[in-house]
Amino acid sequence: MEAITAKKPEKQKPKPKSGRFFKIALQQRYLYLMSLPFVIWVFVFSYLPLWGWTMAFQNFRPGRSFFDQTWVGFDHFIALFSDDRFFLALRNTLAMSFMGLIAGFTVPIILAILINEVRQQVFKRFVQTVSYLPHFVSWVVVAGIVTKMLSTENGAVNDLLMFLGVIDTPYQFMAKGNWFWSIVTAADVWKESGWNAIIYLAAIAGIGPELYEAAKVDGASRIQQIWHVTIPGIRTTIIVLLIMSIGHLVSIGFEKQFLLSNNLVREYAEVLDLYALNYGLGMGRFSYGTAINMFNSVVSILLLFIANGTFKRITKESIM
């Protein structure tokens, strides 16, 4: 008898990835069309301006064409790293950035947890609304409020400290450089904490109620439920926002420093963006200002990758 051998089924060749991509793109064409305006917006306002970085390597003169500019290589960067004022601005930027990162990152988490623990819905909504209203107030108004509260003439803070007997005469908070970093950080926390807490409240709302019920059955107190259920439930959100915050350590803007500073605290108020404004655009040194902002962007990208790689290795969480 002839041996009957069964034919093995032929293995199906995997479809090429390109074909699979176009098939999915065709199925989700309306989603791609909806996102197209935003992609164009990001390209026009975020990627296209990178062409302006070439100014940092030129002795840029307005009115001349690109090919008529004088190329100077890294001369502006050499001048930048040779300027003592730059390192002073870098010190102020990093100091206020780290203070803002610690206070401005932890306070919204604590605020979100406290709001979530409120059981009276009316009071909960009232507190949440009041806490994020300062976000919509201009920094010009906030600077005026802070300056008035810390004023030596009928300032609320000085009046309270004198009433409690802490000080005998009004203290000039706005004239002391060693207080400036703390004042800016406190004002920023007051203005943005309620708004930033919304993200954590949304993450907390996504935690299953059965986890809290199981914790109650096990005899966990409210504090233990927060520590073992709430915080682990929003850990991913915390890590993602922390990584993004680290990436913006040297890009903190200049509005609050510009509005709250004065000549007496200038040595503590000048940050990199304000330095670029004063010694770059303010003096018509467009290439020098571009070199400063290019330094900010490169450092921010490096910090972002370092923070993302570190957290990916330690916690297995990342944003890319």
C-alpha cells in the first residue's frame, strides 16, 4: 500500500505592513481628515519656524535676503557662554523651575485628592470652581493683587503679621531678592493649582468603585484607601505630567518675573526668556536672541528624553 501523506497546509504569507497601514487608513479616513487641520497647524506654527534657527549662525540683518546674510558659525554661542549675565539668568531660571516643579506639581495632586474626598456635591463643585477660577485671570491682574497684598502700606500680609506680633514694622517683601523666588512660586501655585487639578480629578474618576469597596471590606481607612487605591490609580497620569514638566524646566516664560520684579530684585528676577528679550530683541541682536532660545529648546529636548528614559527604566512608564 502506498503511504498516504497528508499535505501540510501552506503558511499564509504575512501581509506587508504598508498594505495593512493603507487598509486601516482607508477604514478610518474620516478620523484622519478630522485630525488633518491640527497636523497642519502644528507643522506651520511648531516645525516651520525651526527654519529661523539658522539666524543663530548668522549675523542677521533685517531687510537682507537669506543668501546675503553673513555666516558667523558658533560665534553667538561662544559669546553667550562667555557672558556672566547668562549664567545668572540660568541660575534664576533653574531655581524657580525646581521650586515650581516641586510645589506646582504636588499641590494639584493633593488638591484633587481632597476635592475627591468631599461627599457633599454642592460644596465639592463650589470648591472646584473657586480653585480653578484664578487660571483665567491675567498675570497683569495677579501681579497687581500680589503686589498690593505684600505692600508696606495697608498690605494684607503685613497687617496680619503685625496683628499677630510677628513683626513690629511693615516688611518690604517686594524689595528683598531672597524672597522673590518664593513669591513667584506661591503666586504661580495659587493661579494654576486648581486648573491642573482637573486632570487628576478626571484620572481619579476613572478608578473603579469596586476597588474602594474591596478596600473597605478589608478594613482600610480613608487615608489607607487614598494611599493604596487612589494614588496607584493615577500613577500613570502623575508620571506622564511629571515627565512633561521636567521637559519644560528651562522654558518657564517671563511674564510673572517681568511683572513682579523691580530694580531692587533684578538679580533674582531675570530668567533666560527675559534675558533673551532684553539682550537679544531689545538691543536688536536678533541672532543672539535666537541662540538663547535655541539653547532653551535643545536643553528642554534633552531633559525630556532623559526623564522619559529614566522613568521608563524604573517604572516602565513613558510618553514615547
